[in-house]
Amino acid sequence: MDSMYSRDDELAVITPRLSEIPPQLPSLSNVSSCVAFGCGFGTLDLAFVRHCIANVKEFIAVEPDAACAAQLRMKLPMEMTNVKCVVHEETAQNWKGADHPVVAVLLIHFIYFLNPGERMAFYHRLMDSVLRSGGFVFVVIRPRHTDGEPSSHCQVLKRLNSKAQSELLTDRAVRDAMLSVGFELCYEKTYECHLNVEELDDAFLSIFPRVCLDGALSLELVRQTAQEVFGDSKKVRHDSSLGVFRKP
Ligand SMILES: C[S@@+](CC[C@H](N)C(=O)[O-])C[C@H]1O[C@@H](n2cnc3c(N)ncnc32)[C@H](O)[C@@H]1O
């Protein structure tokens, strides 16, 4: 993930724009509790907390990776003083749930890690038990260019997906699925971001098989596919899409 973060301008692009959201959704100021699924090292998730739901008093991170969970346990109390922080080192699918419904859920670059069946079950679970009425779900994914063409990064995934016979998630698919389980869309934004694709290292390439849900993909196949798509480019478009949904 470090390799991805260092190549990506997403944090720098999105963070200054996050303060545009609360004036459009004033009830975000009432968000007192939040669960972040797939919180990773918490980098982008914490930016959302600071700029969109700054009055949170309880923050739960659900993160199965031991190194990420260990860092979150150290970092969260330092970065969010006066907030009760809990880290559950487990998958979203195995998470037993909080003892009360929460007011916000963060799904920041997380949803790709669930297969389509798990994803639908998860959206239903958010609606049925995880969130309280009036609560918000923030979903960030990497979808497509603003002109509707797949980004170069998505093209790599798409080629790998066709080889791996799995599927590529789009922002429209997330929106349709969330609406189908009863959420309302209350904010949408696509952020124009870029990815540095010079000198493709193994750490960076190894992210693609994880996102493709097919660990069997060889790094050599990923490298070859990435080189075909990126060509001589130094930077490629790597937009991010945000959807904020509300439980009625
Ligand atoms: C791309 S990272 C995103 C990290 C962070 N949210 C961010 O955007 O900076 C995805 C995270 O999801 C976690 N993850 C993968 N499968 C998961 C699952 N089934 N349940 C919960 N988290 C999962 C990974 O360990 C990883 O830390």
C-alpha cells in the first residue's frame, strides 16, 4: 500500500475538497459514531473524519491486516483525542457488529475486497443493522474518467479481469446496489487524480491481483499488462469517486 500511496495524488486532491461537503449535508454535524471498514492505515479515512464528521465521539475500525491494525491502535488515539477508538482485527464478513447502530460508515477503497454476493449481503447488513436511521455511508472507489472512459488503471484491471474471469466494480454499480437496498444518494463527486506509473515495482504490481480477487495472477502477467496499457506514460489518470448515501 505504501507504494500505491507514494504514487498517488489522491489524498492531496481530495482532502482540500472535503470541507465542501458538510455545508451541503448539515446533519453530518450530528454524527457521533462511525465504523470504518477496511480502514488500512487510516490515512484517507481520518481525512474524512476530520473534514466531514468532526464531532465523532466513537470510532470503530474493522481491519483484518495485522500490520494495519497494529498501526491503527497506536495512531488513532493520538490523532483523535477525546474519541473512543476501537480496532477490530477481522474481516467485515466476520465482524460481529457494534452493540448499537452507528451514525456513519466509511467504505474508503474497501468495497472491491468483497465478491459480488458478499457485497450485496453487506449493503443489506448496513441498512438492516449497522446504521441507525438518518445515518450516512461514505463510499470511495476508483471508477472511470469523467468522460466515461475507463482510466488506465481500470484498463489494466479490466484486461486482467478478462484473463482472470472476474469483474470490475464501477461507481454506477455501487450506486444502483445501494439504492436497491433502500439508501438515498445525497452527495456525489468525481475527483481528478493521477498515478505515477514510472518504474513499476513489485509492491505496486502486487496490488492488482488483490483487487482482482484472484491471488493466482502472476506478477509477470500483471507487469506485462501494465506495460501494455501504460506504454511510455509517466502519469495516468486515476480518478476517485465519492458517493454519500443516507439511510432514510
Ligand atoms: C486499499 S486499502 C484502503 C485503506 C484505507 N481505507 C484508505 O483508503 O486509505 C483496503 C483495506 O481493506 C482491507 N480489507 C481487505 N479485505 C477486507 C475485508 N474482507 N474486511 C475488511 N477489510 C478488508 C485491507 O486489509 C486493506 O487495509
